[in-house]
Amino acid sequence: MSACFLGVNCKYNGTNNLNSEVMKLLSKERLIPVCPEQLGGCPTPRSPVEIIDGDGEDVLNGKSKVISKNGEDVTQNFIIGAKEVLKLARTMSIKKAILKERSPSCGIRSIYDGTFSGKTRSGSGVTAQILKSSGITVISEEDLRNGK
């Protein structure tokens, strides 16, 4: 699960996305917090990043890049982080992940559009895509809120 949901200050701006629905799960589920961006070597805080001209699948296939707002190419960091999350999921026999919608790493169905304008488009983040492609069920905090 995205570590930011449990109050870990790992977002790009050094804050978190503490989520009450996720916190309720702590009493009944084993939750393993991960931040793919940190696992890939990105610092916190860091410049915001977006996937340019594609989505997580395109990044994993070498057709698109993950670029920071200041122009730094962090594609490899995102791929490394996604692979580390997948490695953990496989090692721990994880079948389901709860990830942050719209994130370039964790977005499930929606990511920011690559223009740094706050607009979104359809597509998955790099980590969400690698998990889905490996047969792991991936849901967002929005799915959790809606009882999925």
C-alpha cells in the first residue's frame, strides 16, 4: 500500500495523504507500506514529476519518460522503485495493493497529463502497471472509499 496513506511523509512535497479508510484497515489487515519513488532513490521532498506522452506501461516499454517539473529525467528511478515494490509483493505473496490515484507511480486509472497543469488523463502509473501486469489486484483509495 502507498505509505503516504499511513501518514508517512513521503510525498514529493514532504507531506502525506493520511487516509481514514486505510487506517481502519490496520485493525483487520496486514498492511505493508511502500513508497516506490523513495525505493527508486528519489529524495523527499522532490520536484513534482509527471509521465510525458504516455503512461506507466509506456514507461516500462521504453516509449515514455518520467520527467520532473524542473526537467530532470527520473524514469530509471521510477522503474527501479516499481521493480522493488513488485519484488516485495512477490516475496510476501501479496495479492492486492492499495495505491494513490493520479500519482505517476501509483495511479490506477488516472494520472496527471504531463503538462504540470493539474489536468489528468486515463492511464496507470509505473508501479500500478507493473503490479497489474504481474497479476496483483490494484485498487485506489477512491475504490476503498466506495466499498470495493
